Amino acid sequence: MVLSLDFLSLPLLAGAALVFISVLAGVFSARIGFSFLLIFLVVGILAGVNGPGGLVFEDFRLSFWVGNVALAVILLDGGLRTQMRTFRTGLKPSLLLATLGVVLCTGITGAAAYWLLDLSWPLALLVGAIVGSTDAAAVFSLLKSSGVHLNERVSATLEIESGLNDPMAVYLTLTFIAIALSMANPDGLPLSAPEILLSLLEHLGWGGILGLGFGWAMAELVKRLGRGEDGGGGVRALLVVSGGLTVFALTTWLGGSGFLAVYLMGVVIGNRARRQVRASLSAMDGYAWLSQAGMFLLLGLLVTPTEMMKSLWPAIGVSLVLMFVARPVSVWLCLKPLHFSGREIAFVSWVGLRGAVPIVLAVFPVMAGVEGASIYFNVAFIVVLTSLVLQGSTIAWSARRLNVVLPDLDDTEHARLVFGDFVLAASTSMGDLCMFYGLELPCDSDKTIGQWLADSLHRPPVEGDTAHLGKAEVSVRVTEGNDILQVGIRIT
């Protein structure tokens, strides 16, 4: 009697074939501007119950587990690549967007869901919370593959925000689920404001403490191990990933934000032990892509298109409100006081990419037994699809259109378009500059052009920043930390 291994070979054949087809299709689709992540989702849908594949997959628990693990790996990889110097320009706006911005997005989108989906307020706000945060997987991968070099303020804000805003979205989702369940149970006690605030502090507190603490410990361990010979960093990457998943699981078990913990852990390791982990980044990139592939394929398999079509138009309405009202309003309110330019605000608003996080969060009410929970999954899926199609495929175009792209300084023609025709040392005195170009001397004429430009910006300077001096446009060309080394000038 021969032992049948169909239980192993058939699932493995299906899974490997789906990943292979997705990657192959993604390579060709990326050439015309479509996201790899979108292809993974579409292949999952086509392989599902209503597609040519006809696979019946309804295991929400497995998808929830895989989604959380995959997001933890993606956030860890993103943290390892986040350089601490970018916090100089990106931390404050990112924190605002990851907290106040998510709350505002949740409220505005929830109001749209209340009107379009005919839900009660707690359930409508639950929809807003599920789709309220940007997605690390989508932002990290699409910014990397867009082929454009954004100015530091914009790129740092987008990347750090996507790494930090998941905890607030998870917290709001769990809170509105608890409120909905307590309202559905006449014998249940409603949540009080102190209880909600205490749970928020616990959620973020444990995440921050454990992420920073274990990140420091892991960085010291990696430094003591040295760079070594471990097959090009593969063993080191496995050590970091297993450590990151341990911290993610421990933090979640203690009631904290595992997403925040694993991202902060990655940031600490990546900066304190940068030389030791550099060789591991290519292996980490492979882990992150495998995580994205598995996660998006499974989430695509969960979708039943015939059921999704029943709420298609209201869900598209929710998505459009999110993209064109909720996200722009929340970004403007958060970034305008920090002196972001209109072009930068517009681009950050547009790159509010939604990906796997809303779909994973939409599994929460299904597992919690919230009445009519399938609608949250369908709405989240449609929001993600429209975001990846409309926003994900236009990142490079919108960056160039809004002029937030920096040129290679060796590309003289492009550099002149951005920085102007003339290059000056930032130590040039204002008096000499204004006399040479025939400009009106400002009242703070005792400063250098670099000092004047830095004061005029009212924010940490980054390459590409501009200010007007009479009929001249002065731009930051080269920086070192907060110091401007070279400026460009254009006479308008």
C-alpha cells in the first residue's frame, strides 16, 4: 500500500503555481504602471470560488493569522531601512498623520458610510476605522518601484506614517467592535471614556516600550556577533525576522500594539547595527515580498465577487470620499501648520495608499461575530482595489506633476529646471548676493544666504525647498543635516 501524499502535493502545487503566475504577471504589469500587489489580489480572486480556478477558501482565521505575520515582517523590513536622519523632517508630521490624521479619516469616511451604506453610527465608524490608515506594504513597495526620487520631507513623512499608523487603526477598529457588540447586547455595559483612553495608552505604551527595548537588545546582540560569514546575510536575516516575530507576538499577547513594536524594533536595529545588518537586507527583501505575495493571494481567495457586487456602488462611493475628501482634509489639517507646501500636501494626500491592512482589519468583525460583518470585508476590498488602481498606478506621474521629484545633480538640464541656473555657496552674504543680482536687500542683511533661506522656510530644510527673494527664486541644493551647503538661484 502506497501512502498518498495528496494532502501535501495538491495544496503545494496550487500555492506555488499561484505565486509563480502572480509574479510573472506582475513583472509585465509593472511595465505599464500597475502594482505587483494588485496583481496578487486579482490572481487570488480569479483562483477563487467565482473565478476560473474555482478554489473554495473560507478560512478567515488562517487568513487573519497569515495577514498579521506578513504585516509584521513587512513593517520590520521597512523599519530596518528607515534611517534615523529622516526623523529630522518626517517624525513630527508622521506622528500627526498616524494619530490625528487617522481619527479624522475615520470620522469623515464613517460619515460617508453612514449615508451610503445605511449603517448605525458605531458600525459606520467601524468602516471608517478599517480603511482609515495607509498601508505599509503598499507604500514601501510602490514608492520603491516608482522610479522617482522624492524630496526627503515627503518620502520620510510617507514612509514613517505608514509604519506608525497601523496601531491607531487597529485600536479604533477594536474599540468600535466593542461598542457595536455592547449595543447589540442589552445586558452589556457600555464602554466609558476613561476605559477607552486607558486601553489606548496600554496599546501604544506596550508597543513603544517593548519595540524600543528589544530593538536595543537585538542591535547589541547583532553587533557582538559581528558581520561574520553567514551566506551573504541570510542567517542574520533569519535571526532578525524570528526576533521580530517574537516581539510582535509577545507585545500583542500583553495587549500592546505588535505592529508598532516590530516597526520600532526594526528602526533601532537598522540604525544601531547598520553595518552588521546591511548584508541581510537583500534576504529581508525576499521575506517581505514572500509575505506580501502570500497575504494578498489569500485575501484575494477570500473574496466572493458575486457577494461583493451587491455593495459595489456604495463601496465605491466610500472609497471616493476617502481618496478625495477624507484623506486630503486630514492631511491638510495636519501638515499645513508645519509649513508644508501645497504641492507636498497634495502629493502626500494622493499617496494615501490602502492595501492589505484594511482587508486584514475587516476580518476582525467577522471573527468577533459582528452582525452583517461580510459588508466590512467587501467594502474594504473595493477600497483597496480602487486605491491600488487609481493611486498606485499614478505615483510617478503625480510626483512629477506636483514637482516633488529631485533630479540627479549630474543631470544638468533637469537640475537647472529644479534648482535654477546658478549655484552659490550657502556662506555667500546677503549683501553681496543682492548687490550682484540687483535685488532689494531684506532687513536681515547681515545673514548669509543659507541662514536667510533656512529662516524663511520655517521648517528643517531639505533639498528642493524654495523661497522667493524679490524677483529671484532661491532653492536648497545641497544639505548636511540641518545645514545648507549650496543654494541654487533663478531670476524670474
